[in-house]
Amino acid sequence: KSAQFKNMIKHIDQVPENVIKEEERLTAASPFRQKFHIEAKSGFLNDPNGFSFFNGKYHLFYQWTPLAFKKDPSIWHHGWYHLASSDLVNWEDLGPAIESDSPLDKHGTYSGSAMTVNDKLFCIYTGNTWTNTQTDDWRRLPYQVGAWMDKKNRFEKIDKPLITDSFSDCTGHFRDPKIWMHDNNYYAVLGAQRRNLTGTAKIIKSVGSDLTQWQKYGELKTDEKHLGYMWECPDYFEVDGQGVLLFSPQGLPAKGDHYRNIYQTGYFIGEPLNYDTLEFKHEKFKELDAGFDFYATQTMEAPDGRRIMLAWFGISEIDYPTTKYHYSGCLTIPRELIIKDKKLLQRPIRELKSLRKKETQINLLIDDSMSELNLTGMVTQELDFEVDLSLAEKFVLDLRADQENSHHTRLIIDKEKQACILSRKDSGVMFAEKYGTERRRQVKFQEKLHLHIFIDVSSVEIFIGKGEVVFSARIFPNEDQTKIFVQSIGGESHLVGKIWDL
Ligand code: FRU
């Protein structure tokens, strides 16, 4: 480790311009570059951070390691990359923001959050550091670090840590503070690992009002004592008077159709948190997204009160086909979270309507022969329709299909089994096969089911039953896979709705 850390660079300015340009050139040559999703110009993108509304705009950062695929540890570098937007659709590129240039974050400016305080944006994140003992045993020493951003987007770090090290009953895995305010006090929830190697969430609380002093307040008391070995990126918020803890636990074994990805993201819904005892009474853990590539969510409350969420449209340790072009990762479209019957529903935010171009109406009776749905040939599309299966058994939707329909990303709605299945077995370039090529969820419906789908160059996001079941999947089709086919099995289905080119 000493060798690895010695030459680590602290600031992007230390990297020669031509090195960055060369990386960006490689990335730009990728056939998989997304059209309306956030991606890095090059390098590795992971968690969304600091999602907030400040100075009349939405601000969003992401974890960024620009030279991750250069495979040269001497120029390894890590930080928060900054974007701003007035509509959550068109993003202004504000460049690298918080870098690993202080003793408190020298081995990584890790995930965190932000909140407007007076006329500044207060950011809180985990400074990852490694420290070695006499015996050369390296251990993680996390700091929770504060930084202020002013209206000119200039950052100033608070030079003393807000919190030093982990809780005494936890290992060094203690990170990803998500801040909020309650009764004039600031709190943050962090992911942690107990010394018995189980995951949990801890709360810190600010002392005084200037946000420079914080205390370790306590453990969030949930019913789950053994849910995985580490919880990452926890987020506590309330919607309609109910408390939600959304987080990414690592180490849940696959169970039936659930927890099929390497790491999971899900939530507890319950009564609002008791701030005196830190008790949180909640329902059982529920996985949030049913797809393949979804992790490390972050939410914010929009000025109009909506709870909006973004996630990393990817997962650790998956080797995405884009790494060949020296980049990886993107963020999901922003989604509104709604609570219905103690469940979180995800819906694409209404602002995305501004992406719509040519509109095509669909009103189609289909049978067991393949019918073509995409008549414009554009690959980036939004589909919003209802399928009526009263006379049919199954509805098959093939997205990003080639002419012969031998390659496609296939969604099957099975009325009898009340299930929906997404398969990327024939999607295109294969990856992550060891975690399976199919995902499945139960969905309750009578005859009609609503589908709302966003297709980008290398992804699909499928919202079923108004957000009851959502499949998020990266796919890497060949360029000739521009078609959509539909088929009805066991009788006719009726489709009514619209398609837009995006
Ligand atoms: C989740 C995560 C966080 C950490 C960050 C580092 O993907 O591991 O826990 O803060 O990524 O990039």
C-alpha cells in the first residue's frame, strides 16, 4: 500500500492535459455513449453525491476516478464531479469539484451529501484514509469532512474533521453521510459495519449551529441485526408522514427472485424516526429496483416537495463493456418516489417530457406473429402504453432488436403467473453473466397493465404498473439493433399509448 499511496495525485491539475485529452478521446469513440443519461467524459463514475437545490438550481455531483482505466497507480485520483441544472434534464458541466487534496481525504473523497445553509451549500462527505500501524497492518481511518460551496461554485473545506474515526463498536467501514434537518438540528445517517461484521446505520448530530462540530449520536435502531455485512449510502427521509431508510446493503444472499445482483439496494418503510431513542419501527426490507444495474441511491426534496431519487446505473465489481473505451458508469434518470401501501413506487420525473421529439400513437391489436412497433428507427425512445391482456396469456416486448429479432432485450408479461421477466440473454455484448441474465418479479394486475419505458443507447428503464416494479438494465446492443417487436401469446393483446423519439 505504501508504494501505491506515495505517488497518488491530489488534484486533477497535476495530470498533464494531454493525458486527460487522450482518455477523453478514447471514451468519445465508444458506440455506447448515452444520449440523455449522465456519464463521465472518461474514467469511472459511481455514486451520485450532494444532490441538492441551491442558488436557484439543482446541484449534483458524482464519484469520479478519471484515470481508473489507465491502470497506472501513480496517477490514481478520486473526487466529486459537479453538474448543475435548472430542470434535472439539461446539465451544465462544472468540472471537478472536491478533490482528494487534504490530509483528511487523501485516499479518497468518498460519498456524501449537501444541503443549502443560508447562502452557501454545505457538503459533508467521507474522507477515506488508510493508516499503518507498527506492524504494517493497514487500517481504514475514516473522517467525516465538511466543505462549503459559495454561489460562484468555489469550495472551501473545513480543515478540522467533523467526526474522526468510526464508532467504537464498528470497524473502519463507516461512510456516506446523508444530511437533513429536523427541529433546527442537523443530522446525518451513515453506513457502518459492526465489529461482528454485520451492516448497520449510525447517526451523527451537529452541535451548535455553525456545522463545524458534530457528535457521534448513536445507532439507528432497526429490527435487522444481520442484514448483510455493510450498509452503504443510507438516506433517511419522510414522505406522507412515513419514515424511509433507503440504503445499499452488501452481502445479502440471493433468495428466490430477489437479491440476484452482487450488491443490493432497498428500503425500510415505517413510522417516523424517534429522535430521542433513535428507534425506527419499520416493515421488512424491500429491494427497490428489480433490474441488474442499480446501486447507491441518493434523494433530495425538490422545491415543490417531491422526493426525487437518482442512482448509480451500475454496480461495483461488474466489468462493463465500456471499460474498453476507458470509462464506466452512468446515473439513472431522476425518479420521483411515491409511497403506496407501504411500498415505494418509482416514477420518471415529469421534466423528462422536454426530451420528447416525434410522437407516434399506438393503437394496435397484436397476435402471436411478431409486429414491429418502432417505426421511426430511432433507438432513443420513450414508450408509454397500456397493454390489455384480457384475451391473452402473455405479452412479449423485444427492445433493441435486430431485423431478424435474434438479438433483443426481452420483457415478458405473464398474466397467469402474474409475473414480469426481463432477459438480457440476447441483448448484445455479454457481461456480468455470472449473476444471471434474467430478472423476475411478481406483479398484481387484472387485465390491463401500464408500461412506461426509457430506452437510451446502452440502457433500458422499464416502469411497470405505474412504478410498482422497475427494471433498470444496462445493455450493449449492436448498432443494427434499432427495432422493437411485440407479440401476444394465447390470444390477442391490445396496446394503446404513445411512443416518442428522444
Ligand atoms: C458505494 C461506495 C461508497 C463509497 C464510494 C466510494 O458505491 O463504495 O460506500 O463512499 O462508493 O467511491
